[in-house]
Amino acid sequence: MTGRHDDEKRLLERAAVREFIRLYNGRHDVKLRLLYQHDRPDAILQDSRGGKLGVEITHLFYDAAEAKALLGRPDGTIAGPVSLAHLIAQLNELIKRKESKKQAYDPSYPISLLIRNASPTFKLSEIWAAREHIYEPNDVFIDTWFLTRDGTKEWKLVNLDDLHASEYR
């Protein structure tokens, strides 16, 4: 059972990092490419100047029941009323948990955190409107990226280090 879970996790991570690279490269002169998937951090990228970047990848779900349902393993749990505050609390906890584990990662290159919002519950515009409630990442990771959708099939990429900027891109 663990093997299937690990394979599924790697596929989710690969999809997230590929979308991250596509969006990142679309707006930066220094391009990134995936060198290989790894553990602690989950991916090693190389930039067009030859530098390496580690990326720790995690997925945000509204709750465990939503995660199971979206991964094809519904457990019959009925969700209560949904709230944006709950999703933001989940996001804040995820950021803090990843920051606390960072010391176990390979320190030979800088590491970014990539959070892929897997929950279709709220759009980026709704989340960003409540950004004053999102935990502002500290300097544990060089960047904290948020990959999400805004009501369409297209992914959007926001750097959470810019939380207090006026608009997302």
C-alpha cells in the first residue's frame, strides 16, 4: 500500500513542479528545468545559469475528506459548512509545518516551498482578497510559491512573500 501512495505522491509532485516551471519561465529571464525528483526537497531544478534550486512541494486541501475524495478514495465523510477562514487556517498550518521541517533538507542549495492548492472550493481571487489572514512566510525558504486556479482551468502562480502587495499576477 505504501508503494502506491508513494507513486501517487510523486505523480502529484511532478505535475505541480512542471506547472510551476512553465509559469515561472513565462515571466523570468533565468529559466528553470527539472533535473530530478528527490526527497527532502522533493525536486531539484537547475536554472539557465547552472545554479541549483531545491523545491519542497506540498498540496493544500480543504480537509482530509476532500483530499480523499479528490484522490478517488472517498470515505463517506460529510463536510460541514465550508468557509474561507478554514482553508486559510489549513494553508497557514501547512506553511508553518513545512518551515519547521526545513532543517532536515539538503542544505547544499537554496530551497523554495511550492504549495499547490488542490482544493476547488475557493478561487485565487477570493483567497487573495483575504490575504491579510494568511501567515506571512519567514525566511526559512527563499520563496514560498502558491499554485492555484481562479475559476478556470488555467493555473496561476503567486509568490506568498509578496502577500502585502496590492495585486496578484
